[in-house]
Amino acid sequence: MEPVEVIRVQAMDASRRDYFRQAKLLERVLAGLLVAGLVGMWLLAHARWWWLELLCVLTLLGVTAGIFVVSSWLFTRHHPVISVFADRLWFRGLREQVVMLRNVRGVHMAERSVAGLTRRWLELTLGNPRDPDDDDTEGVRIGLDAVECDPIELMQLIGQRAELVRDQATPR
């Protein structure tokens, strides 16, 4: 009988957490954009002044961009927006970003209110994990627009996993 070679494969554990988009909120935003577009078209058809026509055209361009973004979020709502693995964070916004948690030095939540709409995001401070005194840091923003998650819980989860990965990586 031939000896059997045992190959160990490091599999993903069950520590992956996925966060998805809020479908009902996206549907309401899309309906609001469609109504705004219809009102803009009606106003454009009945405008008598050139500045009102220009304002309607600019409004329609903004509504069109909004419909594009919101409909893409709506069609991909079954795919996770944020995935927190044991060693990395994967964010799928307008572009995909993968952040290795060993490089995360700090995480905090920020929010800004513009015209009555509140936008929230997480700000990750990244740096060299081998040299904590290095001042060469960069920041990554993870938008939480229409994402089903508790931002405080997500912030704590990222911080805990970043500490765990850094502790495992330090030589003993």
C-alpha cells in the first residue's frame, strides 16, 4: 500500500460577515427620482424662459445619474456590499476595494448632513503594521448609504478583527 500524503488546506472559517443594501429604501429613492424626472420633463416642455430650460436640463442630468446609480444598487442588492473576512475587508461600491485588516490602525464613523440628507461612512486609517511609529498613513472611506448594518457594530467588528490579525502576525 502506498503512503498517503496529507495536504492541509486553510479553508475559510465561518467568520465571514456580509452586509447587503436595503431594497425598500432603494425602491423609494428610485420612485422619487422618477417623479422628479417626470416633473422636470413637464416643466421643460412648458418653460418660456431660457434659464428655466437650462435649470430643467441640469435637473434631468442629475436625475439620470441618480437613476443609474440607484438602479445598479437595486439590481445588485442580493450581492453583499461589505464583506468582513477574518483577515480582510471587501467593499463593493462604485469600485471594489479590498483592505487587509493587518494594515488598519484605526476605524471611526463620520457623518455629514447636506440639505437634510445624512450621509454616513466609516473611515479606516491604514499604515504599516510592522512600523507603528511610521507617519505615512492613508485613509479609506466605506460608504454606508442604504446598507443594512449597525455602523457601531461594524466598526467594532473591524477593529476587533484588525487587532486579532495584528496579534497573530507579531513574532513571539
